Amino acid sequence: MSVAASPAVTPSLGCARRPVRRVVVTCLAVLLALAGVRAGRTLGVEVVRDVSTVFVAVCVQALPFLVLGCVLSGVLAATVTPAVLRAVIPRRAGLAAPVGAVAGAVLPGCECASVPIAGRLIAQGAPEPAALAFLLAAPAINPVVLVSTAVAFPGRPEMVLARFVGSALTAVVVGWWWPIIGRRVVIASRRSVTDPRAVGGSRWGRFAETARHDLVGAGGFLVLGALAAAVLTVLVPGRWLASVAGHEVVAILVMALLAIVLALCSEADAFVAAALQAVPLLPRLVFLVVGPAVDLKLVALHVGTFGRSFAMRFAPPVVVVAIGAAVLAGLAVLRGAG
Amino acid sequence: MTRGTQHVVLLAVGVALVKIVVDGTFVRYVRPAAAAAVLVAGATIVLLALVAIQHDVRAPAPAAEHGHRTRSAWLLTLPVLAILLVAPPALSSAAATRLTTSTNATRGPVSTVAPLPPGEAPALDLVDFVTRSVDDPSGPLTGRDITLVGMVVPPAARDGPGRDLVRLVISCCAADAAPVRVHLLDPARIAEGTPVPAESDGAGSRGDPPTAAGDRWVRVRGRYVAGSGAAADHVPTLRVVVVEPTTAPEPAYEY
């Protein structure tokens, strides 16, 4: 197991660097503000306005799910002890990953809810393959997403099956593979809350403090992801999508990239994919499978919840597996259906 | 960030979420159906912060909390500042022009099952009108006058005179907005002459206009040009009869 408690910060080193860090951060903030004003003048006030609209929109859309995830994380901390988790979830990756994926299938909601829950599961001692499979499966194969995919692609029910297979495959394969490739990666457990209110005390107290703590920890990263996504969503021109429609391999890579850049929640990405009628079905399936697994908002949340080293090591293999799983599912289900 | 500051920031976030639902401006960002979720989330955040404040007042927390690790929470002030100070309007016609993809937005064929509303010039959503005309270019729309509300913009990739009517369709939130266009056939150039409404005309019932001040919202009554729904880019044409400026609707999006 690679879960570690939060490393103790050597006070002398950390405090000595603080004034310098503060100056650097202030300078960066001022530079960013100036750059923003300059960008506003060159790009036009409307662009800045639209970026702020999309930014607020992504925050407002995602926050209810993040709150839900943090509340459920609090419930987990207050009611489910590590012993129970260890008894319920199989230890070996072979069984743990599918169990996690199945558990993810019953939680409706966008990615933002699954991150705090997966973090809490790991902190409570659940085997990592199960928690990570849950993390990837919950946003992608829950009933709400499947229904909205069916509605967005009327007359093409095979898209629903292909999406389900692709995302489930991604979750299970990553769950199996992670213990091998992530052996040396330590998940910086920001969840080890040292405050006594969270460890001892009443159930309500544990619940409230854990939920609040997770919200404060993850909320800032969600905002960061939303900001990045808003800038890219507004600035990426829609027209160049039409030009990739010809080459299928290029289209697959472009759609995977688009899925990462656009922080769409998994209930709505089906409608966006359905609207891109110039693009063939297989690349659009890649878009639907990669999006809920890795996007800017999610990577930001991963950094906040699991630590930067984990997030940086986790994202690339997940993208590769997701593209592969989507292509396999697409070839099997879409082409097979004729 | 100290515990006290965390509570204040959380309170601000929760209050901002509740505020935009209560005064209705949340429709500029998310679907109307999301109102309950946003309201409950805002109330929950406020509650969690208040509970923590109450506990801290009774039994102050130990001094050295891991203040280093919650520096990221300062970023939570950004959406609060955006909502309370900037109050971003709904996406503008500039966004609609910028977001144009090759295919016009349509709903699924389910919506064409419902018959056209009765009346002389029934009001339709742009996306409803486009879907019906694309689905059946020579169907029941032919020979009917239709009333549409949208923003007047220069035509997309077409040279020459004329204008398009455009609105934005969203599925989940403003991040997935897609434009829906109707080409206006306007030999008398009525649409081009429509004045941009003055600031006070554009103001909604809440004082600040729901969309950007430069947008030209009009109500157009016209006749569907038969067969135009079969155009390659799925943009049907409407022959203009009457154009009048109107205030921006809230919500400004279609769904």
C-alpha cells in the first residue's frame, strides 16, 4: 500500500521561505492581472466577459456535485470504519477493481463528486485499485449519463453500449494496472485530518468537520480547473473541428484532446458530441470516454485531493487506456452493429 | 489560511450561490432545472461554515492547523468576486459567432412530433424552428408565419447583405453553449435598420441587462422559405415581414 500520512513540514525551512514566496506570488498575481487587462484590450471586452461567464457557469454547475461528494465523504468518515471497508472490498486488485467500478455505476453525478469520495475511501484504508476504479467509473457509467447519451443519440442505442463498455473497461484496466505502474507513487493523504473533532467526538462532529475540510481542500482546485477550461473553451475556435473530419486517426487524437480541454460534465457531453455531426462516430466515442476520466477540472481536483505527484503520474496512463478502451469498444460495438 | 478565514470564504461561496438562485440570475450560467441543486449546495456550504464557526467559538482549535495546505482555498474567492462584483452576463452574440461549428444545432426528431401551435404567427424557439425545417423541409412549416426572438448578427460565411438570427442552446451549463442560426431573407433591409437598444431599454426587471449591452435582440415575424431547411449547413431561411427591437429575454438561452 502506498498511502502515507501527510509528511511533517520542517517548520524552520518552510517559514524561512515564506516571505520570499509571498513576494513571488504577489508579483505573479500582478503580472497575471496586467496580462489579463492586456488580453482584454487585444481580444476585445466581449471575450473577457464570455470567459468570466463560462468560468462562473462551470463553478456553479460543478459546486453542487463537489458538495455532494464532500458530504458523502463526511458520511463515510463518520459511519464506515476502515475495518468495515477492508472486510467489504476485496484486497486483491483482480477483484477490487471490478467491485469499485460496479460501485461507481450507482453514483450519479459529474466527476466532481467522485473525487472526494475516492479520496476518503483511500484514507479509510480501501484498496487503491477499488477506489481508483470507482473514481473513473462513477462519472461515466451511472444511469443519468447513460440515459442522457441515449437521448442525445436517438436511433443509435449502440453508442450507449459502446460508452458503457469503454468507460467500464477504462476503470477496471486502470484499477488493475495502477498497482504496477504506480508502485512508487505516494498518494499524499491530505485526508488525514489531525483535528480531534474529525477523529474523535460525535458522529455529527466528524461528519461536519470532514465535509468542511474536504470542501475547503478541493474547492480551490475546482476553481482553478474551471478557470483553465473557461479560457480554453472560449478561445478554441470551433471551425477547425470540421477540418479533422477526414482523417480518422487524427480525429481520434483531436477529440481526446478536446475532451481534456473542455471541462464538460458527463451528463452533457453526449449532447455536445451529438452536435459535432461532421466528426465520425468512433472519435466522438473517444470524446465521451476520455472526458469523464481526464479533463482539466479533474486533474486540478486530483492535484488537490491526491497530491501533485500522483496526479501527474496518473493522468497520462489513464488517457492512453481510455483512448484504447474507446477504440476497442467502438470497433466491437459500433462496427459490429454494421 | 487560518480556520477563521476558511469559514469566511466558505460562507461567501454559499451566500453567492444562494444569491444567484434567489434573484434568478443563475439562468445566465446553468439550466433553470439546476436551481434546486445550486440552492441546496449553497445552503449546505453556509450550514457547514456556520457549524464550524459555532464549534470554534465554543472550543478553539489547536493553533497549528495545517495552514500551508489550504492556501488553494483562496481561489474560492474568485467566483465569489466574479458573481458579486462582475455579475457576468449571459453569453453574447460575439460568443455565438465565435462558437459557430459547421452544423447548426438541432433537437432530436422527437420535438417535431408535436404539432405547430395554432395562431397567426406562433412563437417558436429558434432551435425548434430549425429542427422542424431540417427534419421536413417542405412540411407543415410551409406557408406559415412564424415569430422568432433572437440576436441579429452578420451572416456566417456568406457574402453580401442580409442578417442572421442567432441564439445559444445549452445542455448543462454555459460551457457547452452551441449557436443556432436562422438566415433572414430581408430585401427591404428592415433587420439592418433596427437600432441597437439604448442601455435603459435593454435593462431587465432586475436593473442590469441579462446579456451584453452590444447585443441586438429583435422579435422577427416572417415566413419560412420552403425547402430552405435542406441547406447543407442546416440553416433555414426566414423571409422577414416585421422586425421590432425587444429586450433580451431571461433566460437568454434555449435548451
